[in-house]
Amino acid sequence: MIAILAFLEKAVEAEPRIADSVKKIFSKPDPTPADWQAERDAARQLTYKQLVPNSQLPS
Amino acid sequence: MSKIRSFSLVAVLALLVACGTTPNQTAYRTVATTRVSVTEAMGFWNVYVGQFHPSADKELLVKNAFEKWQAAQIVVCDMGALYSATVTTNTAGSTGVSGLLENAIANAAQDRQDLLDLLTRFGVKL
């Protein structure tokens, strides 16, 4: 467990972008239906073209 | 930054989700960190596409796999909202909803794994 936490600390320092996202997730108290709805919206808003701007596929 | 380390970060955090949390929190954290890891994986795919220009057929396969996971993720969130509501109001049947939520999470996890396996098969170093 200590080794995992040590690794986590180093990885979080090296990847602040991911760390910020996950920190927000973990700091949330018991999620409400509205929190679940927000997570739903976050997933629904993702598009292939948005995530893969180098794509040759038509939009 | 090592791709492996960034993925490992999310994986380890996912392992820690169950420590001292409610089932609702556990489910939410699992689902939300899964979205983060899928977003990261698609970023690696984007770099690969820019560098190696895979065929449209391959891109379509990845697109379809991503959208399959996305649909499953939305179902999880719907079940999560329902579970959260039943637990909050102590409505009878929360156990049944909990089972539905677990199934939905398992389905989304499988779809996520299918996407990652596909990317790996195409040569993306995750």
C-alpha cells in the first residue's frame, strides 16, 4: 500500500492534468442524481472527431 | 511523460476507489475515472493517427468501439442516478437497482477494455 501511494505521488506530480481531473472526482461527497447527470453529460458530449482531430474520417 | 505511467495512475486510483466509500461513491468514482482513462487512450490514438495515418476502415473500427463504450457509459450514469435517488430516499428496490448498476458498470468496463485491446492491436502503445 505504501509503495502504491509513493508511486501515486510521483505519477500525480508528473501528470497534473490527469491528477486534476481525478482529484475532482475523488473529492466529491456521496454523488447525487445531479452529479450522475453531469457525468452522463460529460460522457455524451465526447465525440470521436473532438478526441481525434487528426482523423481523416468525415465529421 | 510515460504513457504507461499515466494509465497506471488512473488504474491505481481506480483500485483505491473502494477504500472507505459508499457503494454510490465507489460506482461514481469507477465510472468517472473510466471516462478519464478512455479520453487519455483516445488521445494516444490521435497521436498514432497523426503519425501513421491508419486506413479509414481501422479508424471506423475505433470510432465504433469508442461509441459503443460511450453508449454503455451513458447507461451506467442513468442507473447511477436512479440508484442514488433510491438510496437517498430509502426507496424499496434499491437492491434491485444496485444490481442493475453493477451490470451496467460491468458492460461499460468490457466495452472500455475492447476499445483498449483494439488500440493495442493496431499498434498504439498504451
